Amino acid sequence: MARSEARLLVPALVFIALVVAAVASLGTPLITSVATSFHVSLGSAQWTLTVPLLSGSVATPVLGRLGAGPHRRATILATLAVVVAGSALTVLPLPFGWLLVGRAAQGVGLGLTALMMGVARDHLPEERGAAVIALISVVSIIGAGVGYPLAALLAELGGVRAAYGLGLVITAAALLTAWRSMPEAPEGRSADVDMAGAVVLAAALLLVLFLAGERNLWSRHLTVAAGLAVVAVVLLCVWAGIELRSTTPLVDVRAVRHPAVAGANLATFVGGIGMYLLLTLITRYAQTPHGTGYGFGLTTFVAGLVLIPFSALGFVAGKVTPRVRTRIAGPLLLAGSAVVVGGGFALFAVARSDLAELFVAMGVLGFGVGGFSAAMPDVILAVTPKSETSSAMSVNYVVRTVGYSLGSAAGGLILTAGTGPGHLFPDDGAYTTAALVGIGVMAITTLTSLALALRRPSGTNP
């Protein structure tokens, strides 16, 4: 690729990854507004956040395989067209059910992150491609920090439709950007997709994420929840068997079993639980009314501003990590980043009486998450062929999403357990307990990453 074309391609890849992440996160600050505007319960409104995560997780492996084939450009454009159509449904004056359909269509775009990485690895010089892939991984996370305050401000000024209008504008811009900048995939790639494996994996992921999001099911119907969990495990085992026998697997399970890839995905899963747990704790603590004896009673928009240090320092870490990578091995960077996130938990556990302390803790979290996200692709792609980039990173994204969902659920369960009878809000000590749990989770992530570092590298696949 010519240097001028590469200069145009890089911002396009980063912009598309940022847009799909920001649009998927739009549901977070709008839950209360949606419940009020559509006259539904908060539990029902919560599905505007859950649905895009579900559709994104289901679509990501399929898009990852399509992105590894010869029709990657068409796949990217078609997916963004679906996202734009879904964004239009969220803006039109339609019933609540159509809003959920639109949010599901928006969530499909989350699968594009892995495809952007595949494009970067195929069409950019190796060193430049690695830096861009790291940045794409980072912006796919900090996009939430960008979308949250903007959506909250628009909701306060013009209502929930205006906030979702932001999604329509930026997704249309992303589609135009992709149409003008996305190159065709290299020749010689397979276009086959294992549809049987896709259906079974979709069913398993839907169950896993549903169980992670429905905390009341575990507290009120434990037997049903446990039964569904067993079904999910069985489906995942069936899916693995299908993939091992398939000549054109949706995911190369043998490659995923490589110690470096398996270890990196395990670190992503456990680390994702901790990272999203702290993000949930801080944002919820900031919005807790003063009358509880703690908290700051922030409005949705002001609480969204607390995410600015998260996004800013996450971006800084994403830029710095590829440079440090030349001196420090990827697994050691993962371990160091996990320690930083653990430090954020420690800060929150002992110092949260002042709003500035929350900003500091959020900044530490952002730097740790940014470093972790930037280092992760290098660990996985070091043993992954170029042709399998999108597929390998799509698996990592799904693992990350499940970890995030479990982290959010764990935070909710701990705070619920710390809520006294007749009280609407948990005791302040429940936040300390959750922070200590988070420190333990990040310690496990650190040890997992160090175990990866101790393994001798087996070389990079072509």
C-alpha cells in the first residue's frame, strides 16, 4: 500500500473502531431516560445496554471469519449499513420493541473491531501495523468514555431521541469513511463459513451473557439459572467438537488452544471482570445521593465526565505501550497493566471521600486498561497467521465481553448483598468489599500474565 493511502487508512480504521464502541455504549447513560420516555421498567430499559452486547458477541465470530475471507470489504460495508439502519430505528418515533431491534443492529458493529485489526495487519508495514492494532484495541474500550458524556448531555438537552441521534450521525460518517478507504482483502483467502458452528456458538453465548446480566434469576430461581448454565457449557462443548471436525471452522480451535493464545484469553477474561467491576463501582458511587452518607449525587452528564480521565489516560497508554513493547515482552506488559488496575482498586478502597479522588482512580483504571488492551493483540498475533488475524481477535473480543458482563454482574451482586433491608442503596462498606474482591481478581490476572511471560516464545507464524 502506498504511503499516502496508508495515511488515510490508519485514521479510518481507528475512527470506525471508536464509533462502533461509542454507539454500543450509548445505552449506559440513557437507561433512566428510556424508562421514563417509553413508560417501561428500569429492568426493561436495561436491555438497551444488554442487547447490543448480546448481538455483538454473536456477530463477532461470524464477522471475524468473513473478514478472513476475500469479501472483507463487502462485509465491513454491509455491517456498517446494518448499524446505520439500526441507528435510524433508535431515532424514529417507534415503540420500545423497535428501539431494542435498533440497539441489536447497532451491537452487530462491535464485530468490526477485529476486522479493523485484520486490515491493519494485511496492509500496513509490520511495525506500523502492530502500533495501529494496539490503538484499535484501546479505542474499542475507551469509546465508552467518549460516548457516555455526549449522550448524557444530549439526553438532558433534547431527550433520548436526540442522544440516539448522535449514533445515527457518527455511524453514517463511519459508513462513508469505510466506503472510501477500505481496501480489498489479499487474494487466496477462503470464503467458507461454518454455519452450524455459528448457530451453536450463538446459542451458547446468548445463554452465558443472559445469565451474566440477569442477577435476579440467580437470587430468585437458582435451580433454573444453574440448569441454563449447564446447558451453556454443553453447547460450548458441542461447538468445540463441531469446530474440530470442520474443514472450514468458524474458529480454529487448535490455534486457540496454543498456550500463548489460551493464556492471553484467560488473562483477558479474568482481567475483564476486574476492569469492568471497578468502572461500575466508580460510576455508581458518583451518582449515589448525598443522603446515603456517602456518594456525590451527580447527574448523569456530570457523572459521565468522570469517565474523561479513563478515556484520556487509556489513549495515552495505547500510544506509549507499542514503544515500550520493543524493550518489554508483551506478557510482562499485561502483568504490569493488571497491577496498575489493581492500584486503582486500592485507591478506590481507601480514598473516595472527595470527587477528585474518583477522578484519580478512574485515570489509573484508564491507564491500566489502555496498557492491557494495547499489549494483548501482540501476544495473540505473535503466534497467529495473518490470514487468521480477524478470527483470532474476534475470539478475544468475545472473551473480553463475557468478562465485562460478569464483572458488572459481580459488582451488582456484591452491592446488593451489602444493601440492608428496606434500603435503596448499599452500605459504604459494600464498595470497600467489592474493591478488595477486585484486587484479588487483578492479582490472578497478574499471575496468569506472568505465567505467559515464563514460557519460551515459539516464534511468529507468517
